[in-house]
Amino acid sequence: MTAIASQVPGRVSQLFVEDNQEIKKGDLLLQMDPRDYEARLAQAQANLTAARSQLEQAKSQLTAAQATAQETRESVVAVEARASYAKTNLSRLPISKKHN
């Protein structure tokens, strides 16, 4: 006679042996009710789907932010070019002297 213990919690849905029945290695002793595990699996799959959705949303936001940053860099370059052009034009103008 050997005592056995489950490595996972759960309800037994079907018992395939009787008291004092001789069994051999590999004999199926019982069947666990799968409903609790199926519910946990469904919840884990829903969580995974939600996490993947959040990841895709974050990737889209990153792409949009990168595009905005690129536009901003290009705007800065354009403003610097206009400022340089204006400075060059300003240096070419004759400076008028004030008369006192």
C-alpha cells in the first residue's frame, strides 16, 4: 500500500481504482476535473491577447512619435537655414551711421 498525493490542486472527476486494488506502473488512477484549469488557461490567453494589443499600440505610438521627431528636426534645420540666410543678407547691407 502506497499513499499518493497530487502535485496540483483540483477536484477529482473520475476514479479508476478501488480500495486495495493492485495497480501497475503507468495505470491511470484518476482523472482531474479540467474546468478550473481550462478557465485559468482562457484567462491567461485573454491576458496574452491584451498584452499583444498593448504592444502593437505602443509600437504605433512609437512610430508616430518618431515621425513627429523627424518633422521637428527638419523644421529646426529649415529655421536654421532661414536664420543663416537672413544673417548673410544682414551682413551685406550697408550700415547707416547716425547723424548727431
